[in-house]
Amino acid sequence: PLPSRPASSSPPPHPLWSVLRRRLSPSRNQLQLQLGNRLVLPSSRNQLRFRTNSAACLLPVRDLVSRMSKRRRQGEEGQANCHDRSGNKHEKSLYLVLDDWHRGFTIRKLDADSPDVSNPPVVRLVSPARDLPMDFAALGGNIIATSNQYTATVVFDTETDALAMGNPLPDSLLDAANYFFTAGDVLFAFAYYFMRRPHSFQVLTATKDDMNTLCPSTDWSWKSMPAPFAKDEKIESYALHPDGHTMFVSSYINEINRGTFSFDTKTSEWRRHGEWMFPFVLEGFFDADLDAWVGLHPDGYICSCQVPSLSNSSSTLQQPNWKMAKEHRMWNPYHQLARGRGPTLTYMGNSRFFLVDCVAADGLEFQDAFGDSRGCVLNMTTFRLRYDSEGNLRIKDRDTTSCRVSKQLSTFSPVAFWM
């Protein structure tokens, strides 16, 4: 609790009081984060403001990251590093983002073999806009958190557990439905304006080769790129070609006006591949063992899709062959609490996937499952994919962990990152 405010007869309060009594609702350029028992408010001037029970202070991001990294190194010096002994210094983990906190979102580090959300989160993010979702994207070992209502961007480094401010969002990504997509060291963002105006296509890239690890926001910048979509076209699905620099995007207006495009990130050129659509929704992931993209079919199944050729032949004008694992319906699209983007899929390599979806607990209606009542059942499923001897897509080693959690927003889908 804050100290009691001095009476009018007392000397004027210390200037620190004006900082301590500031309301927690952020300005348009602020987000709030809670790390442990500290509440962090990144400002638009590349600083982080700490709120504690007794004091407040301002720290530049470079000092924050440096101090956090130093503390982490000091703690690691006295411990044996099992990763070093095994030769794998960067063993990957699952990071799951939930809207299970009444003030915003949590990021939890999970064991992919036995996911457990009962442990405390590694970081909490106070939502800058109540009743509105945030967007989360992965870039390298970082999780980038954004809101389409505010320009501030928060970066959580999973390797050092450090927080920093990223470059502010461009105005074109405000008041829009944003779709983030990563290709190598580049983050792409599509902004859909609900038919008010054409899409915006933004790219976040490094501005120099020698990255400043202590102040990453100075090393990245947003750049606007052309997009071939009309204002009434909606992006339905997207996937990265195995060449690592070509992105495929399917867009939809109606059954007649639809199609799939590719964007070469090296030449910044778009190309239309025909009036066909991907069989999956949102992001598809390339599985080298299957030699195909894998994604979520809207009917609740897992599907695979052949990768089209990048040549100029007419074969790219036809929808690639695709298959569906029909023996298992992985989720029910009509029972989802996340009505925005529904279940989400994450690829963990070696034909292994992680699927997360949420439904109302038994006995609860849709509208009664939200809030702090733990009315949501979170289903976390790991599985592998194989083709059988007849070429059918099969699900193997399926394992589902379910638990009850709180859920605040019907417009937010839990999302996981493998990093």
C-alpha cells in the first residue's frame, strides 16, 4: 500500500509522491509488466519505471538488461550447468501465454513432456486496454508483446529473463486486427482494417549487423511494404516456404474472389499462384519429415498440405494435394471459448506439435466461464505426425493434459512458442 497522503498542514509532499500515486492505467505509449513483486511500466522514452511498496525509480533499458543479466550470471556461476555437460547450451522450452490474470496476461515456461500451468508465471503483463486482447509474436529467443491500441512494444528475452522496450509500433498497426509472422530474423505484420481501407504490410528488421544486446530497441526498425490485397480481403492462412525466405498467404473475399500469393523477402516481390486456398487456418508449419505444411483444419482436424513449386510452371495455379488425419478430431470448433482465433498450433521439430485450446468447464454456459472463477478447461496436446504405408496422415504419440484455469477474454487465444 502507498503511504498515507500528508495532511494539508504538513509540508509539501516529496516529488516522489506524484509518481507513487499515479494511476496504473497507462498512457497511449505505455504498457505495464509485473516481474516477481515488481510492477514495471515501460515509457515511450525507453525507460522502465518500477513500482514497489516503498519507492519508485527510473532505469534506462540498457541498465535494466545489464543488471538482470549480471544477476543471472552471478547465480549461474555457483551452479552446475546441465546443458553445458550435455553439449546443448540452449535447450528449448515451451512458453505459453494465457489471459488467466484479472489484470492482463501471463507467460509461463512449460515442460513439453508434462505441461503444468500451476507453477508461477515467469512474467505478468498488465493489459494496457481492458477487455481487449494483446498480440504476441516470436523473434529469435524473444517474445514480443503488442497492443493495437498503444504504440509501446515489450520484448521478453527467454534466454536471460530480461525485459526491454522494442521499437514502437507504426501507426498503421493501430486500431487493426494484426497478424504477425516470422521468417528467419524478420518479423512481418499484416494489419486488417475490417474493410475500412486496404491492408497494411509492415516488416521489422535489424538496422545494423552489429546488434546492441543491451539496448535492442535501437537495432530494429519498422518498414512499410506493398501488399496485393484489397480492403475487403481477409487473410485466412500463411506459411513459410522451406527455402526460408518466401512467404505464402491465402486471402478470401468470397467463394469466387479468393487466392494465394507468395512474397519473396529477398526481392520484396509479390506473386499470385491461383484462386486456391490453403486447407488450414492461420499459420502452417513446414515438417521436413512429411515434406509438407501442417496446420489446423477448420473442422477440428490436423491436415497436411504439399508445398507448391516456386517455378513459373502452371502447376502452382492448382491447389496442392492435401490430407487430413481423420481418425482423431483434435478439438470441437463449436465449443471454443476463444472465439477470435480459436485453437493454436506450435511446431517443436521432429514432427512433434503442441496444440492448445480452451472450452467451458462442465455445467457452465459460455458467458459464465469467464472471469476469475477458473471456468475454463485448458487442453494442451502434444502429438507426432506420420504417413502410413498407404500414404494416409496419422497422429501418433498423442498426449493431452487438461486443467482448469481462469480466462478473461473471448477474443484472445492462448498461444505457445517453442524457443
